[in-house]
Amino acid sequence: MDRIYNRIAGQSLERIAALSDGVFAIAMTLIVLDIRIAAPWQVHSERDLWLALVALGPRLLMYLVSFMTLGIFWVGQQTQLNLFARSDRTLSWIHIAFLATVTITPFSTMLLGQFITFRIALAIYWLNIVALGATLLWSWSYAMATGLGKPDVVDEATSRAMVRRIVVAQVLYALGAALCAFSTYLAIAAIMAVQVGYALGLNWGGHRTRAPG
């Protein structure tokens, strides 16, 4: 009975996409909630208001960085789902694991926004990105190993491009995070540069690919 259930469970790609859209929408909304202006009774002049807005700088910066992070991984996941012919129980749970890392993003964003000069906070944020990339790579590798890709669309070149895109991104993120040895702001700037490059579709891997994300 269990074997029969495992064979028929979790086959809907549409349900995975629907759940993912909802989780991403909530996560993208939650990261903005950390941007809170000072209470009205703390602001008594134009200068007080200006200083309160300046103090929001780190949180605004992390909001932009995390919004791009989530946007890039949303596109990456949707690209994968569009290339799959079907799902199965294991693939569904892999994507649930991926979504678990998405839901951690508001926390790691808030932590780094509040402690932006602390290397530990940056390391936790970077590990969040590593988890996002690792689960997405796990999803693709599993789908290719079990023949879940669309045979008329997914060829060997496309598969290599998908893997290369994720791996190159993670290497670049790691190099950027390593700059925290000099300055966490420098590390964040490097991570943001990688994100902007991927959002603009720059050819980081040195190869032309059809795989967006």
C-alpha cells in the first residue's frame, strides 16, 4: 500500500507552483516589515526626522538585497518547474525544503539589517543563500536522475547550463561573503552586484544559456 501511495503522491507541478507563489509573496512582504520609522513622539523637528530616516539605511539596504535574492530564486524555481514534465513525492518534498529556506529569509534579513557590521550576521545571511541554492540544485539533480524533465525540451546542454548557473552563483556569493574579512558593507555590495548581474541576465558563467533565473 505504501509503495502505491508513494508512486501516486505529489505529482502536481501546478500545486507546487501555487504553494511556492504564496510562500514567496509572504516572504517578500515580511522583509519590508522590519523597516519601521521612529515613533511620532520621538520626532520633534525636521532634523530628528532626517536622522530617523538615515538610521533606516541598513534595513532599507537589506530589504533591497533580499527582495532581489527572493526574486532571483523565484525565477530559478519557476524555470525548473517549467522544464519538468511531472513531479513525484520526493521532488515535492525537495521543493518544500526549498520553501523552508525561503521562509528563513525574513529572519536573516532582519538580523543583518540590525547588526550590519557583524560578521556572524552576514555569515547567517550567506548560509541562507547557500541553502536556497543547494535545495534548488538538489531539485534539478534529482529530476534529471529520475527522468522527470520534459524530454523534448531538456537536453544535455540545458541541464549543464542549469547546474552551471546555480554553481557559479554560489561561488560568486561565497567570494562576496568572504569580503566581510575587510568590511561587511563591502561583502554586501559584492553580493548585491552578483544579484544585479543575474537580474539583468549577465553571462556570469561565460556561456550562453537558455536558462533564466
